[in-house]
Amino acid sequence: RLRLHDGKLIKDRRYHLRTYPNCFVAKELTDWLIDHKEAPDRETGIRLMQKLMDHYIIHHVCDEHSDYKDAKLLYRFRKDDGTFPLTKDVKVFMRGQSLYEKLVSVEESILKVREENSVKYQRTFLGCEMIDWLVQEGEAENRKEAVELGRALLEHGIIQHVSNRHHFFDSDVLYQFWINFRRRRRLTELLNENSSRALSESPDSPFCLRKLNPDPGNTSFLSVQTNKEIKIVSAVRRSSITSLAGNSNPYFSPAPMLVFPPVAECNPKSVLKRPVTNEELLSPGAPYIKKTLTIVGDAVGWGFVVRGGRPCHIQAVDPGGPAAAAGMKVCQFVFSVNGMYVLHLDYQTISSLIMTGPRTLVMEVMEAIE
């Protein structure tokens, strides 16, 4: 975005007697991506910009197009018109980036290469050192507030215990910044975000606000992935902080987190009796009603499987899980996730939105009137 401003691709533009501030022409931006080697071809450039649209970073100036079109259409970064959603997750991420930049720019920084159990770790610090620094620099009013900030950073995958065994404490336990905010990145990393292998090989990517870590001991509901003719249920786990209250066990699995344990095969047959289109769902007088579900994830997830695309539907619901308790049923169609309209998205993208969002999930679903 800043590079586009510097290059004057983002500017006030006039169209049909109306001036649209701080916008860019899609076709010009695709040219720019190729010229600056951010995309090898137009198709990749379009996919990259669609990712930014799906993640609520850019949008059509009049919100008349939900897809990014390589044409003379005007789009804008939401940060330039005040519509970028500063959710709690985004605020924590930005705070982590700010602290990191401050730490690496000072002399005698507490961030150092340290060794533990004959293994060297980059960007490390002791928990008590970080607490001292946060209070000293006015980043926290007291040690209790500093601990809460450290825990928020750990829960969002920005810092971690070096061997991933402890939560954040005011002690001499060794932690590290999991994200290297200064590593040069290209937009094409966005296209790998649905691949567990790509993400685990790039643990410091800022495009994922949650830490990824294999944990073969967990299997639970959330999303469905395809593998040729066989459908795969991939498990996603979200540990619960509150469930650990009062537990003296020092070994802690950070929450929330994504895990990719061994997959389990399931029946690929869809629960839908027939395909349903978005036009059918949204047409006036259609026999569908919209419901809002608030689902609070527990220690093993939310308890449902989403499948299909444009629109996605609920394929299965764990009868003892949070989703069932909130009123979710099979064959419901996913209309929005945490306020974001998703009827035009596929299940991989929707699963990613859910997994990288807050533990309390707000979904709008559409179900047939009986």
C-alpha cells in the first residue's frame, strides 16, 4: 500500500462526475505487480488481489464487486477510507510488531541469540527481562499488565516458549519472537496460506496471526479438505486458557493455535439433497431464513465441518460440541463469518477465516424453512 502511494498509483480519481479519493485502477495495479516482480503473470496477480479482498484489506470503491477484476475498475485499501476492521487480533498483531521494532532498534537489546539444551534460538529473551523492559519503557503500567500483554502475544503466535512447553510467565523461562517482522516477504506467500506444509516451513510469516504447530494427539471437527475422490476431515484444535485455571501442570499448549494432525477419511457424499446456488438463496421470497449463531470454542474446537463452496454448507455437527449447543444444523448455508460476507468463498477460505479468528465465533447461516 505504501509503495503504491509513493508510486502515485493510489490517488484521487474522477469517474461519472464523482471523485473517489485514494483509489487505484485494478488493471494498472496488475501491471505494477508484474513490473515489480510481485507476481509472475496476470493470473497470479489477480489471485493475490483476491486474497486481499477476501481478508478485508481492499474493496471496490462502491462495493459493487465482491471479486477482483483485472479491468478499469476502482478499488481502495480499507486503511485509506477508515473501513479496515481493527479487531482485537489485528491490534495485538500490530502491538507485537511495534514492540519488536522498538526492541531491535535499541542498543543492548534484550533480544539475543541464546542456547538451551544445546539448541540455539534466534530473537530470544527471558520472561522476567521482558517484563522489566515493558514497565521501564512505559509499555505497561505494572508487572501484572506486562504479563497480560506477554500472554496475549503468545496466544496470537507472535512469541513462544523456545520449546513450546510453557505459557508466558514473569520468570527466567526463555522465550523468542516467533515472527521475524523484518524478513523481506513477497505477496505470493499469501497463496500458500491454506497449505499446512507451506506454513509450517515459514513459521515467521506475518500473514498468519496464529502459530502453527503439529500436534498428533488431537483430532476434532472443523473443516473438510478434498483429496481427489476421497474427502478428508482435517482437525483443528484451539486450546482453552480458562480450562487450565488452577492446573499445576507446567506444560502448556498455547491457545489459540492451529494444528494439523493426521487426517481421517470420511464419507465424501454431501448431505445436501441437491445443489443450491447463491441466486436461489438470495432471491426474493426464497424459502430460507437467516440465523445468527454465537459459538464459543472449547478445548478441542467448535465442533462442525464446513464443505462445498459458493455457497458453503454445514456438512456435519458434533452433537456434543459448541456448534450444536448454539443451534447449528447440517445443511445450513454459511452467510457470514465474524461479520464478513462469505457466500462467494470456498470452504478452504472460510476455514482459514474461522481458524485465524477469535475463539468466540459469530456466524450467520441460512436454513430452509420447514
